[in-house]
Amino acid sequence: YPCAVAEYRKYVPIHVECYAGYRGAQEPLAIRFGERRVAVCAVVDRWYSPSQRWFKVEAEGGDTYIVRHDEPSGEWELAAYTSEKSPGTDLRCPTSPRSPLS
């Protein structure tokens, strides 16, 4: 089953519209899945590795996405997603106003 595991670990390629702040660091403004555009309401968290930047964002409608930016290639990928309608997969920050933990 090595092929199945390799397929499972692949991320979903996406297009991300960004804002470059005063330091030139890109922040997601919207995520595009083909023709569908989802506006980002808030960057809830961010973390870095030597060649990647990760963002946990809350989007319109309350859905939460974790997106990864590979800096060498410039590609963005969807790493995780949870729907507002599916609290069993909650990825939201405990301080988020819509979080069930607050």
C-alpha cells in the first residue's frame, strides 16, 4: 500500500490571492478552488519552516482552512479544512468568537 500512502500525503493545489505587507510577507486574502473564490476573514494562526509558510485562516461562512505556501516553488496547497457545519472536525482557535471552546 505504499502508493496509497503517498497519494494520501499529497496536498490539494489551490490559488491564493495575497496581500504583501510592509515587510513583503504574503498574507492570504482569498482562496480559489477553480472558479470558486472564498474570502479570508481572519488569519487565526501562522507558523514557518525553513522553506514553507503555513496559515490557519477563518473564511467567510465560518469555515476554517490551513494552507501551505512553498516558498521555493511559489505554490500554495490546502493542507486541512473544516466546515462550520461539522463541529467534530473543529480546527478553530479557542479564542475565536465562534469557537465552541470559548
